[in-house]
Amino acid sequence: MATKEEIFAKVQEALVDALGVEEDEVTPEATLQGDLDAESIDFLDIVFRLEKAFDIKIERGELFPEDILTNADYVSDGKVNDVGITKLKERMPFADLSAFEQDPQVQKLGKQLTVRDMVGFVEYKLAQA
């Protein structure tokens, strides 16, 4: 099993290559959309690079569960309800959703996903393998 440092280094490399950012910008606290300017199309490239770097398969919606964020059972008036928050926590055990819970606007979730969350996701996937 790879160490947290090894996983971070590979995630960092994938993000540098996918987003065209400098290595020193990809810190654990950096947000993918807010700090690194990732757009939704970039997530396809990021997923591809992570799959290749770690020899894992990432299913559509696994990293970013759009199906929850577009479901009227979990979202109303652009905000995720308590049931939706619970579903997100089940699907995203690797992510710290505490800040999102305070203001659960759908469009804010992507802006709060950090490099640390990505490392946690890869650790989660590797542990499942």
C-alpha cells in the first residue's frame, strides 16, 4: 500500500498535468475549482490520470456524485437537504463536508473539494481494491 506522501505526490502530478498549474499551487488545502480553476471538463482528465497513476477504475459519479446533486429528493431551491447531506457523506466518505453542511448550496460543493479530499479518495479506492 502506498503511503499518504506517495499518494499525494501522484495526485499532485495528475493535477499539475491536467490543470496546467504549478506544483507549488497544489497543496493539500487547495480547492480544485476555487484555487486551481478546475472546470467540469477537467474532472474527466483528472479521473483518467488518477486511474492510470494508481491502476484503479473510477466509475462515473463516484468522485463527484452528480446524481445526488440533481435529484429533487435531495435538493430544493438549489440547496442540499439533510437527507441529501447524509447521502453525500455515504458516497463521499473521503471528503470533509463540514463547511458544505453550513451552506449546502449545490454549486458550492465543487468549489470546496480539496486536494486533500482527492488524496483521501485515492486512499479509499486503494483500500477497497
